[in-house]
Amino acid sequence: MRNIGPAISMGLILGLAGIAIGYGIFGKISGEYVDLEVIFSLDKSFFKKAVHSLAGIDEMRSKILWCGAGGAALGVFFGLFPGRR
């Protein structure tokens, strides 16, 4: 059985790197970066949801999280199969 510790570590590291890269690429509106608190807040009010939807925050959040998920998947793969780098 494989040791999954390195896979989890690499998954977390590359997942965070993916989120950072995704924020760098997709975290701008009108040339300025959106505050991380705005992107990752989980507001339940209808008004804030509507504003985030109209401003494109929801789509931005999805793209950033997909970058993080891709990085985490690569990290797990590289952690499980270290000879394939």
C-alpha cells in the first residue's frame, strides 16, 4: 500500500498554488483585483447574491476554485507517482 502522506501534502501545496494563480489570472474586474473577502464570502442575503452575480463574482469564484482543484489533482498525482515527474 502506498504512503498517501506525500500525495496529500503535494495536493494541498499545488491546490493553494492553483488558487493563487487563478486569482492572479481571473481576480480582476476593470483592471483592479477584487478583495479576497468579497470573492470567498458566503453571504446568504438575496441582495448580495444578486450584486455578486451581476458583477461576475460568482463566475470569477468558480474559475479560481477550478484552478485550485486542478492544482490539487496534479499534486495528488505527483505525490502518488513520484517517478513520473
